[in-house]
Amino acid sequence: MNPIYERDRKATSNRNAKGLSYVFALKESGSKIENEEGEIVILSYPHPYYDEIMTLELKPEMLTPTPRKKYALLWETPCHWVYTFDQLNQMIVKLQNVTEIAVDLEHHSYRSFIGFACLIQISTREEDFLVDTIELRKELQVLNDIFANPAITKVFHGAENDIRWLQYDFGIYVVNMFDTFHASKVLNFESHSLAFLLLHYCGLKIDKTYQLADWRIRPLPPEMKNYAREDSHYLLYIYDCMRNDAYDKGDERQNLLRSIWMRSRDTCLLTFEKPTINEDSYAEYLEKNDVTLNETQKKVFKILFEWRDHISRQEDESLRFVLPSHMLTQIASQIPTNVLELYECCKPLPPLVKLHAHELVLMIQAIVDKNKTMVVPRDNSMTFQVNTNTEPLQGPAPGTLKTSYHDPFLDRIDDTSTPKIKVKALTSKINAGLLANKPSRNSIFSEDIMSE
């Protein structure tokens, strides 16, 4: 075993149950790891920068106090909108001459199954850069020279998702990172959000109006540009402050600073994995969210849970666009057995649920027919016998609802022993559309963008 690997494994073996020590299984593909939420994940490929990340030494200057370099006011700092390849190269030249940068991403996930990055914000001590990742999508892999350079410290806040998005969208990997989220954990702050750190260290109360904004739109309004800048502009100053706080509160071996650097290193080792579900995923969701259902309701929940995943992949839509979780639970609780009852369960009913309403109630009715008793979900207090010779399904006749494809889930509603259909995750159609320089249904150029 690599002696550095063994040393670092021992150094992290005493972390709590939700620590990040699991990443030491990342060297080999096919490894089973436990993520921060206690879920077991099988990795499909090894991290290409494993050795570079694991052998990165903590230099003395990384474990000593640093001068607090006060940030310039936002409106006094040059900001560059980077949307051409020449501008990208000019930015890279500037970044090659600094030793630390602050980074953040804006991501869109509502009208895409996996989602895609729409903007990268990069700040140095003197300038801010907003990189249009939609316009430059095919070119951004060149940024890997900066992000994988161990001589440049990359400062993120809550980098776990950013690390994965950079990998999936652009083939960018991060070596040498300081995550201020991990620093807030090590320092036992009462809150771990960036908004709290901005208030605590900079005295700034940030407007989070645009936190869930649609970052696909172009041109970006000035207000959204300013919001995006704020996520990286102050981060290097916060990094200075948190390093000094960890130094002051640590022991003679600087245990707190070492812990922050090691946790940040562990986050760098994460790799992107496409979401998957298995036969027990629905039960895990119910347990995690403390949802109580009877046996019939659980069967309805399971079939809807799997249907939602299937449709999301097929249509390249997010789970919450296809059927939000609270609506899924509502339908499973009320067990509608005709289209009218389904419409009454949730208002407004999501578009793809409307499109497949008849198939869904057929699936639910088949489950009800196989159970002799069920709890009436309207008042959750009565039980009744279900007649095995049920009346024909009420509602629109089969074929009267417009549907563009044959739903394979209908093939198995009468055979509960059939193994779960394995659905291969589809490549994001938005990515394909952008690479082909043509708008797709999910494109920022679609008419439905302002109606979501």
C-alpha cells in the first residue's frame, strides 16, 4: 500500500459517522463507498487525479496565519463577461499568474434530468470573471489546466455538487481546494451557509432572490450578474479570515487547519455518478422522509416512484418537474382509481402526469384489485372490503388521451414478479442541442422558459 495513502487513511479513521473518510476507496473502479448521507455507491471509474490529490503536501504557509487582504467594493472591481474563446484564453493567462482563486457555479436542473452548469464565477484579488458556460460549452475543458494545477488554491463554498458538475459538463477536475463550508463545520459555526459567512465576516446581508432563478436566460440581467459575483467576490477574504480563526483555535499541530484541508481534499476526490434507483429506493425514501403508508399505499407509491424515474430519464426532465415528491406522496395516500380522482389529488396536476393520466390510474387500479382490504385515505380511519369483481374503470376511454409512446410499465402491472425495468440514463438533450448549435425543447431559446 502507498505509504502516503496508509498514513492519510489512519489520520482520518477517527472521523464521525458522516465524515468524508470514505473517499479512500476511490482509487479503484468498482469500489463501494459510503457517501455523506450514508448511502452505498458503486463507482464506475477511478479518479484521474487521485495520485496528484493524495500526494499534495500541506506546505508550512498553508498552516500559518495569513494577512487578511480586504476585498474591494463590488462596483469598484472590474468584472468581465467571458463568452468568446479569445476572452477565455485572456482570462486563463491572468489566472496562471495568481496563487489563489475563488470559484462558484450556477446550475440549472428543473428542466433537465441531470442538469447542466450555466455560469462559472471566478474571482481573483483584483478582478471578477463571469464565464458563459452555455456559449463556451465546447471550449471549457481548457480550464482544467487551472483547476488541476496544485500551485493554485481554489476556494469554494460547499463544493460537493460543483466538483461533480465541473467533471460531468466540462471534464474539469480540482486539485488543491479550500472549502469554506468544511471550515464552518470545523469551527463549529451556528450556520454553515455562505450567507451566514458573508454576514459574519463582511457584515453583508445578501439578497437571495435569485437563488432559484433560471440561469439559462440570456442576456443575464444586471441584477443576476451582481448576485452571481457576490458568491465569489468576497470568498477569498472569507478564506483569509477562516484560516486565521482555525489557526488561533487549533492546537500546536494546527489540528483544525489540517482537518479543513483534508476534508477539502476528500471532496476533490468525488466523482460524478449518474443517479440510479433500485427495488428498495422507494422504501429508503419513505424511511428517510418519515412517511407512513399502509401496504396498499406503499405499492402505489412504489409504482409511481419508478414511473417518475423512467419518465424523467426518457423526457430529460427533473423528477420535481415530472412529479414533485409531495404530490407523489399525496397520490399514493389517496389512491385515485379514475382520472377525475387523480385530477382532484393535486392541483395543478403536472403536465406529464396529465399526459399519462389514464396509464397511471390503470396501474393504480391493478394494485387495488389485488388487495382485499385497504385504508380509505380520505379520513385515514375506515377500512372496507374491496370487491375482486370491481366495476370497469371510470373516466376517459383508453386511447382518448393523447400519448406519443407505448408505456412499458403497463406490460408489468399484472405481474408483480417481473424484475424492475432497467432504464439506461439518457444523455442530456440540452447538452446535445447546445453542442449541435440548435435549440432543443429544453433550450434557453424555448418559448416555455418564462412560463415555468
